[in-house]
Amino acid sequence: MADIIQLLPESIANQIAAGEVIQRPASVVKELIENAVDAGSTEIQLIVKEAGKSLIQVVDNGCGMSATDARMSFERHATSKIRQSADLFAIRTMGFRGEALASIAAVAQVEMRTRKQADELGSKIVIEDSEVKSQEPCQCAAGTSISVKNLFYNVPARRNFLKSHPVEMRHIVDEFLRIAIANPDIFFVLHHNNNEVYHLPSGNLRQRLVHLFGQAANKKLVPVSQDTEVCRLDGFVGKPEFSKKTRGEQYFFVNSRFIKSGYLNHAVTSAYEDLLPKDSYPLYVIFIEVDPASIDINVHPTKQEIKFEDEQLIYNYLRVAVRHSLGQYSITPTIDFDQESNFAIQTQARSDINREKTINTVLSAGGGQRDTEKSYKDQGMAPSEDRNLKYWQKLYEGLDEISPSDEESDGFGAVTLESSWSSESDQDVHAAPAYQARKEPYQIHQSYIVSQIKSGFILIDQQAAHERILYEQFLSILDQQSASTQHQLFPKTIELSANDALYLESMLDEINLLGFDIQPFGANTFVINGLPAEMAGKKDEVALIEMMLEQYKINQELRLTVKENIARAMAISSAIKRGQMLSTVEMQSLIDRLFACAMPYRSPGGRNCFLTYDLEELNKQFDQ
């Protein structure tokens, strides 16, 4: 019987390795820029076309390579970073495995031009499918330029699994940002489809963060610095009031290498304790310097997961350092942190009512103008307020007592709602006189609406209900393209980080269909010329766009169409929130619109919009 085990051809072995190392265009960007950093470059330029699917080019002014080194760099496990196994425990460079260029050359068409600083001529190499097509001397600038064209051209199935251009470009920007933050002393430039996306001059870390996240980021940053016998911690954390609903701006670097660690993330968030609202995430950029011998970075092909010799000790140092920085800059929770937002308003209203009672008492005693003026002084009021007194009396009339007859006033009652959920909808509602009177809904805790129905009552979550209403409304507008726009007399501008600008630009057409009029203004800035007619004057335009972008990024993890994602993001960011007081008319309108929805039961986020409570069940509860 013939032998059946044989060695795989080099090209196939490289393609298999490429499946682990090169997952998408962003993986190529990461490997090539890290090589440029290891080469001692002070200037690195990244040029991308069609989100990296047709071209990824990295140009640096590093040390360059000789003709022999250039050819060897495309062999598997060929590297200049380590020589022996002991070097694995003293790694200071970004790369060390020698797999990146071989893997890239196995799934793309690669051209390299490189020249050492002391040489007059450089070397040009063209490789396709791991096969060297040509190698010849050439004239080029000192350093290295690598062009990767038609990624996955020979692996059609892998190419078909790539996402849309905006999605792949965002992954490229993420990798670019991580390396740019880790090396603020290097000048970086990013071009996409001949447009300059980032222009980052060399400087210190704070300057780099301001260039990346905008001028507004400067006031958000709190410096962190701690030097111990085990590690050194440096960087910045964000002030609690600037926290976001997504984890976007969170970076850990160990020996200048970006890593992901849920354990260390918990150390930072626990340092904030009660400073953060629920489901909010702080900004942080923290560098951890440790002895390379105390960590193992050879854990994952992407080298974004590492093992610490004593991770718990690092956790404690990190938590204490962040907590100390927040305390040092007097960032502490207020005494009234858990107080309801309308508490002060309610207290003032009660005070005004009591004050009015005193005034009425004095007037009813018939003390005349002099006594009236004296009572004004006692109450801290000027005599000139006499002409407004009758309006005060009318404004607060009846607020200090509850009339039983109020329960019989017209409102939104069970007759209208019954057909939506009652199993007895075929009964004659007029046969029951007790339910002929319409009952007004009322609000509790400025969060929930209570409305009586024949079988008992319903409790409506005003925020979830409004999200459902807006979601279906926005989906309908996107399908019919029928929104109206209220243009503003004085347009506003909004400056975003480059990453957020890419998000907004990719969804601009759909957003404008909803009634917005937003146009690019250059340099990651947009002009808001108009809002949907129903939102005009009711919300801060800039805050609304920022909230919508945050929700859109959260929804990226869900399998939604672009329209569904935008409608969901807009609904959640635009809906009324818990703690907002509503009038009776607004509550009735909310109930009407909710039960006119195709799916009134749940919000776009999956929360219940309302709960029903049966009268018989309530009676049983009291009989126990």
C-alpha cells in the first residue's frame, strides 16, 4: 500500500497560515505598519483604496533592507527580531514570528520597493501567490514601500465574506488609531480613495489624542501616572460626565503593544464606582510598562492577548492609580447623585403652593392695603406684585386638594383600548355604565403611564413606547422617502473624530431621508442645516447626532439592515426619556400612537412597552 502522508506545498501552507494571520484588510494594515514602526521610522504613510480590497500601501522612512533581506523577508518564519528561544522573553518589537509578509504574499499581489539609507540603489520585488515574479534593482527613496493589491484574489470564498466598504474601512481605522496612539512621536498620514483622513504630526500623547478625538477631548482627559517596583502606569482617563454608551475609546498598551483585557478593564471601571451612570463606559488610554520577562505575548496570532506573571497585582495597581487620579482632580460624586431629576422642581412647586396659602389667608382676613403690604414683606414679596396675585391664585387653584369628581373627568379610557388586547371585545361596552366615562391616564415617577381598562389597568413604559412609535415611523419614512425638513435660520456645525465621521458619512443619505439636512464641511466637520419638522426646536441637534452615532455603533453587533439600524438608532436617541414629565394630552397621544403600531408590545431594544394588571388578580392580592 502506497504511503499517504506527504508535506504540503509551500504555497498551500502559506495560505493556511494566512487564514489565521490575515483575516481582513485591517490585518494587513496592522502587520505592515508594525513592521514600519520596528524599522525605526519617523514618518509612516498609509494609502488605502476601496477599503483595502484593491490597494493597501504603507510607505516609511525606516532603515530599509538589502536585496537579500528583501527576498528573505517573504519566507515563512524569517525574521530579524529574535535569534533564540530566550529572546521570546525579552521582546520589545511589535513583530517576531516572521509570518506576516509570507501570509500576505500568499493571498495577494505584492510589490515591495526598499532601500537602505547608505545604498544608492534599492530593490524591487513582485510576488503573487507566494511565487516571486521578479526582483530587480530600482531607484527609490530610503526606507520601504509595500503595496498589497487585490487581497484574497486567489481565495474567492474569503473575499466574498468581506463586509461592505464602510465596515472594512472602520476596521482599518481602528488598527491605524491603535498604532498611532502607541507611537505619538511618529508622524502618521492616512489616505482613503485619494482623500486625506488623518494627518497626525509627531508630539506628545495628549496632543495625539486631541488630534484623533477632536479639540473637545482636551477637557475630558485626566492624567494617570504611577511608578511601582512591578510596573509603570501612564496615560489618561476620561471624566465621568463624558462617558459614552459604547466602549469605543478604550485602549490598553503593554510595552506599547495594544492589548485586550476584560480583567484590566474591570479594574478601571471599578475605580469609577458610583461616578458612572448605568451602562456607560469611560474613556481611557493607559500604558503599562513591565519587564518583558514577566509577560507572555506569544498567546494569539494577533498578539492582542497576553499573560501576566501576576495579573492580580497589576489589577490592584491600576485600580488604585485611576482612583487616585480621579480623586486628585476633585472628581467625586455629588451628594444628590441618586436624586430624581424633578425633585427640585416638585419641592419648589410645593413651596409656592404653601406660600400662596399664606397670602390667601392674609387677604381673607381683610387687613387692607397696609396689612397686605406687610404680608408681602413677611413673605419676601414686593408690593408691586399685587397685580399678579389673582394670577397666582388661579394658577394654583385646586392643587392642594383632590376632588373625587376629578375621577369622572373625560380622558383616554378603556373603550378605545379594549379592542387592542381584551378577549371580550365582542361585548357591548355601552351596556356597562361604569365604563362609559373615559378615564384620564396619569404619570407616576415621571416614567410610567397608568391607564384604566375594563379588566383592570395597564402600566406603560413611556420611553419604550415612544421608541417603538418612532422606530416604525422612521422605517416608514425611509421606505416612502416622505419626511419634511425644518431648515434652521442659523445652521450648526458638529466636529467629530475621524472614525465617527466615517460612520456619519456612510449613513448620511439615509439620515437625510428622515428629514435631516446634514452636509460635510471638511476636516471631519458637518453642517446641520435642518432637522425633521417634528424635532425642530425640541432637541439639541449636536447632542442628538452624537447619541444617534453611539446607538448606531452599538447596533453594529446585531444583524440589521442599514435602514433598520438607522431607524433603531434614531428612535432610541430621539425618544422621550424616563424622568420627563408629560401632560395629559401628551400621554393620551402616546397611548393612541402606541396601539396604532404594527408591533406595540416591545421596543426596538426588546423591552416591554406595557404591562396589564387584571382586577381579579389585584383583588386576590388584597384578600390574602
